[in-house]
Amino acid sequence: MTDTAVKHADAPARRRINYLPYLLSLPALLVCIGILIPFVTAVYYSLQRYRLNLPMMRGFIWFQNYIDFLTDNEFWHTVQVSLEYTVLTVGVELVFGLAIAMLLQKQTRINNLVSILLLLPLMTAPAIAALMWKLMTNPNFGVLSYFVQLLGFNNFKWASDPSTALFTVVLVDVWVYTPFIMILLLAGLRSLPTQPFEAAALDGVPRRFVFFRITLPMLTPYIITAGLFRMLDSIQQFDIIYPMTQGGPGNTLLVFQVRAYLEFYQYTNVGKSAALLIILWAITYALSNVFIKQWLKLRERARGMA
Amino acid sequence: MANLEIRSVSKEFKTGKVLDRISLAADNGEIVAVFGPSGSGKTVLLRLIAGVEQPDEGTILLGGRDVTDRAPETRGVGMAFQNFALFPHMSAFDNVASALTAHKVPRDVIRAKVEKVAALLKIDHVLQHAPRELSNGQKQRTALARALVAEPKILLLDDPLRNVDAKLRYEMRLELPSLLKASGSTVLYVTQDYKEAMALGDRIAVLSDRNFAQIDRPAEIYRTPATLNVASLFGDPTINLMPVEPWTSSAGPKIGIGGAELSLPPGYGHMAGNACVLGLRAENILVEDMASPESLPVEVVAVTPLNERTLLLLRTDDGREILASEAGTNEAPRRHGPAFARFDAEAVLLFDPASGRRIVPQSA
Amino acid sequence: MEHVSLPERVVRGFLIALIVLFFLFPIFWIFLMSFQTNEDILRIPPSLFFTPTLSNYSALITGKLVSTAGTLDIAFMKNLWNSVLLSTASVFIALILGVPAAYAFARFKFRLGEDIAFTLLSFRFAPPLLVLLPLSLYFQQLGLTDTYIGLIWVYQLIALPLILWIVRGYFEDLSPDIEYAYRVAGHSWWRTFTRIAIPLAGPGIAAAGLLAFIFCWNNFVFALILASAEKQPVTVGALAFVTASGIQYGQIAAAIVLSVAPTLALALYAQRYLVEGLSLGAVKG
């Protein structure tokens, strides 16, 4: 007996809606809303003249806050300091982190132990790290003050001196975050294919050549990803600078978020503070898009090689 | 009443439609082999019946109940996956027992049933091991045990022998039929190997081009395939296909191949003047040294001895190449050169080139 | 096996030692300082040799500092407790809310899921003050300022996206067939989720939870803005500590040690999970 087609009336096309995923992601949705509402509010405030201590003067001034920034020297100073901070921290951390990763590349017990130990600065709260360094650079009893005196720098005021304040906070940042770069680049180094290196060793290629022409190009995606990640954090730095100097001495270290904080709490200028933050957000939004694209590319590549 | 029935089921993915209004009915205790080339949707079909996927349209009935909208855990089927899908964090024992633990069966009953099935499948000595410690064959039998242990009325086996080495595959192919029959379940057995389908299935459902081209007993599918496609999928070497155009003669319909005139059974008389495709199985061709009526001259171009048979590549005068198969090995191996080929006219198949359907000979 | 020359090995070892020195010295030094009396601290040159004292720690723990100027109440223990409470509760809740959501994102492809994931991801790098400053005004209106509930809710903004990001990847790596097999065997969706999906994603969930705990503990700016003295965790509390008058440096050091001890201990104990989570799956095979 042959059945080729048993004809029945076609059942109506059915599309069952599965409620489960929506139910499960409800809390995540609430968190999203919890982020978006203040965000929209911040945009709203940034378009207003709004000072907490002068509530009756509150009113819409549209983009005046932003335009005022363009002629505000303090604003440009903030931009400059933030950029300096970002470039210095990311630059030093990338170079330093790469160097350490290369030193620890081989999987030996000592190297693994060192990698674990180097995790510790990363795990300390940056705010606490700032306090630690504040203690160490205290002019009266700080051990680091003592050491630099030995090196001949008298009156090295670390964070209290406008000319050395940036150096000090960059140092703290480097101390906290270089291990992060190291972890990423170490993982990257260890995941590189071994054939090119074996071939180079067989051919007797000098090590400097291997590094610049083989290692570095292959590591570039990891370096870019790590660099962008740090850049995103550095440009909005707050946790280290605020405990250290609250933006001082004077206005030396008034980076974006520190300035916004002070505008809000010291000058109660909500509108200006919000506008400043929106500008910062725009920068980080653009950067993060680039970063996410890079990171996804990196993940695809890692998955492809597996 | 059929134990398993699918009616007009369709399923579409982003990549395209995979199943287009297919229907199938399987009786109680029947083993239906679902056979088709890779990517033809066999696994999708099993998933639809198990409830892991939802059909876009159509109905699925198990034991007479409409289960199309019901969740997989309510359907009471047993399924063995192609890549085993064993739970890595549980022992083999717990893997098998998982089909029973959902139904509040007492522990000693579970133990008895698992051990019984394990003994049947010869994995009782590895029950305490984790899946990663098992060989592929043991994993496959654990997956089978898991499907069987709850004695389900419907058993879905997705190419279980695919990832198993050849020797074990051969052994299991001998053991499985009796195992499955003994279980009494209605079985849908998916395979890409036509020999497996023919060995295991009471009936074979050939899935190709989004639908069942034919659902029939193995012998019928082999002897009277419904389409060109089905004919090509069964048989090793693949069936010889030649375009011909019959004409009527005083002795009945005839076709011309390689300069010779060969007779067709009278039932094909109505195809005179129409372009057809002739299907001829290699084992139905006799290669002889002497001419005879109804034979055509050929040249033996290549000879491939396989242990139990010999394959001959023949070339006709008009350049067509035909594969013939001879049983046994000749003491004196056949030599290349001219010969004559004769075939059993009754075994010939004729197909319509446009639709691919087989032309049924009409009775006088 | 490369043949590395002896001079090179020496240089390598020397450099590594320098690096370890640089990164561990501050922790080591503050640790030492916490056991020093004020005189020892103020002595110049600073010395590694001194008689250790536990008075700094006892002052913190008892909450009272007896000095020549009188008795001072120190609320640092409260800060420590706040840190513990906030971090643990936030991570706990974030796991309960986030793991099922991560599962939903991994297994089901639905529009809302992609939108949520995208929003959370893009705000992961947004300046916190952007959200916190307006939020502080809202909190005032809602009476949520300086409450544990308010803070735990806000801490979800830190913990939940992290958990979603990491755990989703682990769920995606699980073969769906294994879950299907369990369901066909007769188990409901929920049992499959709890007995199969979660155990198999265990390492990822642990890594995410650990990382979230550390991030919550180390958080500064959220608590700075939304909490006042009663509910402040150690990060803010320590700062207040430093700027308060009459506090001795030894106690500040002890407070710092107590503030970082939990996260450092966690880091050492669970470093494998940490490194995995930190690499953000960037190099996961």
C-alpha cells in the first residue's frame, strides 16, 4: 500500500506567543527603565536654567547651557585635563601592561603566581586606593615622600602641587588598572597560534622583528579593545580624583565628572551640571560604539579559532 | 486507529521552508524509517513530533490525542538524539533514570527498570560513569536506554548510529530491530543510509524536497519507486538512468539504445512518442560474450572487483555509460573489450522526465 | 623548549621582582601601618622594624577611640556592615533577577530582549553621574534617600548588566539539545532550567556573582550621592574617616585594611573565576 499524500483540510496557520521570555526579562526591563528615566530627566534639565537654590528662576533656555560652555574657559580646561588624563593613563597602562604580559607569557608556576598577585591592586576600590596613596604621599610621614626626598626632590608635594597633581593621580590609576590590561593581553598572547612563532624560531628570525612584525600585529585587536575599554573609564574618572583632591588643587584636576559633581553640590547648578554630563555621555556613547564593534569582532575571531 | 499521525504539517525557518504540508500515519508497534538526504528536514520532523519545535500549520496526533499545542513533557515520547545529548553532570544511571524521575516513580522501581534496560543494551557495567568517560558506542546506547526505559508508546530515534564507528554500527543494525519490536513502541527511525532504512523499517517514508515522496514497504520502494529521485536514493551503485523515446512496433513498444532495438513490456505502449527516462538497476543487467535477442553491443571499459560482486562500466555505441553489477568473483576476471548487455524487461522502470514520477504500466 | 640565556633569566627575574614590588608595596605598607602607633608612623626615616600594636584595630572594632583629647565615637564598623549588607543583598537579588533573564536572552530570540540587552550594554559605559544626579532628586521625592532599599535598587544598575552580560554567554554555549532531551524525558521547563541549565552554567554564574560582588563593594560614587552617614559603605566611610579630625593615621590605615580585605581575600580564593569573568569572554574559545 502506498501513501503518498493523505489530503486533509488544511489546519489554520498557528502562531503561539510564548510569554516565557517576556516574563523572565521583566526585571531587566525594569532596570532599563530605571536607567532611562533619569537619563531623559538629565537631558531635560540640561535644557533649563535650574539652580536648586534659586528655584523660582527655573526655566527653559534650550541649548544656552551648551553654548555658554563654548566660551567658558573652565569648560575647555575641563576638556583639556580630561583628555590629558585619558591619554596618559591609557598610554602608560597599555605599554606597561603589554610589557608585563610579555614577561609573564610562559606558563610557569612563578609566572602564574605573579599574575595572581598582580590581581590585587585591581581588586581594591579605586577610592580606597586613592586614600592609600594619599597616606603614602603625605608630606609629614608618607613613605613615598621620604623616598623622593632621598632622590633629591625636596618639597615634592605630590597631589597638593598643581604641577605634580596630575602625575600623582595618573600614578594611582596606573597602579590600579594596569593589571586589567595585563590580564587581557596575557589572555590574548596565550591564545595566539603558535605556528608563526615556531616558524620564525626555525628560520632564526631576530626577536625584535618577531615582536614588531608578528606579535604586535596579531595582538592589535586585543590592544585596541583593552585601550578603548580603559579610555571609556578614564574619560569619566571620578573615584580616584575626588577622594584625592576633590578636583584641586584649585581647578587643576577638574575632570568632567568631578566638575559636574561640584556644579551640582557646591554651586547647586543642576542645569549646567546636566549639560556637562550630556556632553560627556555623547563622547562615551561614540567611543563605546566603536569599542563594542571591536569587542564583538574579537569574540567572533576567538570563537572561530576554537 | 493510527498511533502516530501528522496531518498537513509545515515548518519554515529563516532559511526557507523545510516541510511543506506533509502527512504520515504510523500504526501501533510499527517501525517507520524516515529516510532522506542530509538537510531534508528529518530531524525537524522528529522535533515537531517531540514538541521541541512548533509547526507553522498542521496537526500532530499521538495515540489519537491532538498534541500540537502541548508542551514536550506532556507528550510521552521517548527520543534519542543524533549527538546523544547526555547530561554531562549526571552519571549514566541518572541520565537513563531521568525519563522516569519526572513521573514520581518509586526509587526501587526506577532502579529495577534502569538496570533492566541497561542489561538489554549491555551498558550495565558503566552505569556509574559520567558521560565523558564513556565511549561513543556506550554513549549512544545510554541515549537509547534513556529513550526506552519509560516504555513510551512512541519512540523517536534521530540517526542514532550516525556517530558510531562502522563495526559497532553493523552490530547495532542487527540488534536494533528485535530490540525495537520487543519494546512494542511505534518507532520513527531517521537515517541517511538507505540500507539502514531497508533493514530496520516496516515501512520507509522517503523525505525529499520538503515532502514525502513515497511511504511504502522497503521492497516496494526498491522495486516500484514513485519518483526518479526515490529510485536514485536507493540502490548501490545508483540506478542507471537513460533518456529514451519509445515507439510502437508490431511486437509492442520498443526503445533504442546504442543502436539496438529493445522491447518494453506492453504496458508501456501508451508512452510511445513521449520522451521518457529509463531506469535500470545495475544488478538487472547481464553481460555476456555472445549476442542474443534483446541484447545491445557494449564495450567493457572498467572492471571494479568488490568482494561479493563485480562492477562493470559499460559504454554503448552511442556513448552512454551504464553500470552493471555481477554477483560473485570470476575465477577468470572479466576482460575489457566488446561484450553484450541484456536486461530483464520486466525489471525496467520508466519515468516522466518533467515531473520525475514513475510511469505505471497499464494493464491490457 | 626555548633556551634562555642566564643573563636574560636574571634580567627577567629582576624586572618581575620590581613589578611585583611596585604593585604590592602600597598594600604591604598600609598593612604595616595599621599595626603602628602614631609615633611609629610619624618617625622619620620610616622603618620596617617596630613593635606592632593592635590598638588601631581595637579602636575601630569597639568604635571608641580614647585619646588625650577625649573619647571619640567611630562609626566605621557600621560602614563595614553596610558594605557587607549592600553588596551581598544586591548580588543576591541581581542573580535571582538576572540569571533567568540571561537565559531568556540566550535561548529566545525576541525583539524586546535585543533592545534590553542593547540598552544595558550602551549604558554600561555611560557616566554614572548622568543617572545618579537626577536619581538623587527623584529619591528625595520618593523618600528613598539613605535607605537600604533605595541603595540595593541602585546597585542593581551595577550588578545586573554585568550578570546579564557574562551569564548570557555561558547559557549560549550550552547545547540546547541537552535541555530538549530533559524536557522530552518528561520534565517541565522550570525543572529543566534549575536542574540542567543552571548547574551546567555554574562556573559562569559564580564568576559573574563574584565579579558583581567586588564591583558593588568597590563602588564609590553611588553611595556618595545616595547615602548619608548611617548607610554609607566603607568606600565612602573611609573618606569621611580621613577628613574627620582627631583620627590617628594608624586607624585610617586599619580602616583601609578592613575595607580591602574582603575583596582581596575573594580575589585570591576565586581568582580563576575572576580572570574568566574579567576577560569578558573576549578570548573564550
